[in-house]
Amino acid sequence: MTSDVRELSPAPERPRPAAWPAVRALLLRLHFYAGVLVAPFLLVAATTGLLYAASFQIEKTVHSHELTAPVPAGQTMLPLARQIAAARTAHPEGTVGAVRPAAEPGATTQVLLDAPGLPESTRLAVFVDPYTGEVRGTLESYGSSGALPVRAWISTFHRHLQLGEPGRLYSELAASWLWAVALGGVVLWSSHRRRALKPDRKAGGLRRTLSWHGSVGLWITVGLLFLSATGLTWSAYAGANVDRLQTALGWTTPALPAAAGDHSGHAGHGAGGDGSASGADADRIVAAAAGAGLSGPLEVAWPAEPGAAFTVKEMDREWPQRNDQVAVDAATGRVTGELRFDDFPLVAKLIRWGIDGHMGVLFGLPNQILLMALAAGLICMIVWGTGCGGSAAPPGASPPRTHAAPGGRCPCRCCCRSGSRRSRWGCSSHCSASPCSPSWPSTRCSAGSAPPARRPHRRGRVIPLPENHRPLPGLGRRPADEHRTMPMSGHRHPMP
């Protein structure tokens, strides 16, 4: 009687280059060590970045009294000259550097004064009620964005941890390595057999942690690359190189012609504080800028030199942005120079958009929510990656030892992490260590010993083969003690 014996063959695997396992192992170790190196810096940057993304809403809440004013029924705004005079009366020690008129009903007018004793790039902001001329408060305003104390403190803590220039090295290290770690993780994910876009919720332990680490990391990769590229523009060394590259390639932001006072707010005392430009000129200057097509929110910058042109800039950073500038002669009220954002080089526009997107002002509240989600995702990635690194075997550790068959071939491997044991011959039950047991890999298949010959029963029971078992004719010669899968039914052992 004949029997139909079919030997189970392993599923064909996708061919890979011979050098790929070594390359993947190198990438895995680089990803691991780079993550360990920069994880503390990235954790601080992500946490402070999360706070900064929320700082705009925090600022509106904390400083609501200074930023807003009640709107009386049937009453119009006072002339800008009277509002400036009220601010100068309240703080005669300061000189007017710039004015930001109320952009909408219910907002206050900010008169920015250059006062002695203020830190660099900081001015004194006097908030004036545009309907009554009442001074509702005075706060320090930092930078061109006009950050008030709460947001300014979070911003400086995010940039240099309140340590000054030495502290900027931490943010540069984080931004310089973030893109490398992110791209390395994408390469490792793409080389995995199971490229899961969603985390495996059914898995447990280390495998589940790795699944979340890989899936979430893939989702936020584009955002992390964006934050790394735009963050480097503010760094100490890479930022200087970016500036030199822009200058060499002609990608710098063009300057406003005939505007000597464009940066007077940072240079020193404005001409308005000495009386060379009266407050009455501000209304004429704003009217001239409006005639040139500019609309609020606006900033009127006083010139550094008497007789120079005033600069009026649009301050709308939300998309679609309005960043046009004009230079206005205060004596005649005539526009002497224009700089339109449409005339900027493409790279200059991209840099402007990238910076505003990094700060969370490009798309307003949705932009800030997206930044908070990216920061939260990066924090989770660091926590998961640290857990994976602490549970994984150290680099260079030898793999688990398995049964050694005659001829040097190993017929069976214990794959604890996948929860199964696979073999070229279909071996599945002879290993002495059970899958995913607490003793694995301390309890390993002893090298040099062969597994007992067994065959599966049709109902799943394992029945040992007789000692006098011989392979059927035509199946080729193999050592009798090698493990192989026998047919489920129809097999008869030959008589000894």
C-alpha cells in the first residue's frame, strides 16, 4: 500500500542583499545610542515646546486686563495722538519707539517705550484704552512678536533654559539630532517584516511597546523633521551657518528702501521722544499707510534719526499673512518706499512661514494644537524608547543557543518575542523553554543535543516515533534523529 507523504516547506522569504543584516544592525545601534544621548535634551525641548504652544492662550488669560478694554456704546476711538500722550504722561522716563494701534474693537493700543534699565530686545509696553485714554497697565514686551512676561519667560526657557548663551547649546544639540533619530527610525520600520501603521493592541510586554513606538513615530516623522529644520535657524552655530548660506545665495529678506528707522526699536531712543516728531504725526502716518493698502494689525516704528521716514508694518502672522511695509514721510504724509511680501524671494518666504509655523502663529489655534500634539507624541516616543532600550538585550550579545543537528544545521529556534517556534523542518514542540516564559532566554535549548523524534497526531497529541523508525524510500537520506513533520494521516511505518 502506498501513502501520500508531503513535507511542509517554509514560506519563501523576500530576498535581501547579503550586507543588509549588518547594515540594519548598525542602524539599530546608532538609533539606540543616539536616542540615549539626546533623549534628555529632547525631553526638555518637547516639554517646554508644549508649554510654549499653549503660551498664547495663557497670555490672553493672564494679561486679559491689559490686552482688552470695554467698548462703550456709541463711542468712537480717540485720535492716536491723544493715546500716545496719555502713555508718555504715565511714563515720562521713556521715549516712544513704536505704537501698535488697536486692531479691533475691544483691544487696547500698545505704546512701546524705550526706557533705561531694560534687557536687550525688551521695551516697555503701555496699554491705553482707545476710547477713554486710560492707561490700563504697563508690561515688558520682548522681541518683534511682542511677547508679554508669561510668554516671554516660556520662550526663553524653551530656547536656553534661562541660562543665556551657554544654554542654547542644549536646543542646538536636540534640533541637530532630532532629524537623524527620526529618519533612522523610519528606515528601521521600513525594514521590518510587519510594517504596521497602527499599534498592535493585542500584543503585550516589550512587543506592544515597540509597536506603539514604531507606529506613533511614523505618524509624527514629518512634523519632527519640520521642527528640527526650523529650530536650527535659531541655534547658535547652525543658525549662523544658515545666515551665511542665505547671504551667499542671495536668499536674504529684502530691506525697505528709504526706511532708516526700520529697526529703531532695538537701536536706541526714537525721535518721537524728543519732540522732533509729534504725536499728531501718527494719525497722518497711519492714514498714509492705509492709503497704500496696509491694514491692521499695524506697527508704526519711530525713526532713529530726526527727519527720517517712519516705518509702518503689517503684523498679521496668520495665514493668509499680511507682511507688507511702507516708509512714510511724517512732514508731508507721503509714502516714500514700499516692500511687498509678494516680492520676497521664495526661500525668504519659506523661512518666514517656517518660523511662524514653529512658533504656532501661522494658522492660529489649529497650529498651536498641532504643535502640542507633536510635543506630546515626542514625549511618548522618548518614554517608550527608553523602556524598549532597558528591556532589550545589550548590543553584541550572542543570540539564544538552539539545537544543533548533525552537519552543523540548526533545525529549530526558539522565538520568544513572536510567541512561536519555527524551523526549517516544521519543528514546534521539542524546545525545552516554553515561548515567552519568564525563564527564557535563561532556559535555552542545549547545544549539541538533538530533539527527540516526534510526529503530530491528527487531534494535536504528540506521539513519539518508534526507535526502529526508518525514512520512507524516495524521501532522501537524512539523519534519523533530525526532527521533521510527518503527515497527518495515511502514514504507515515500515516493518523492521
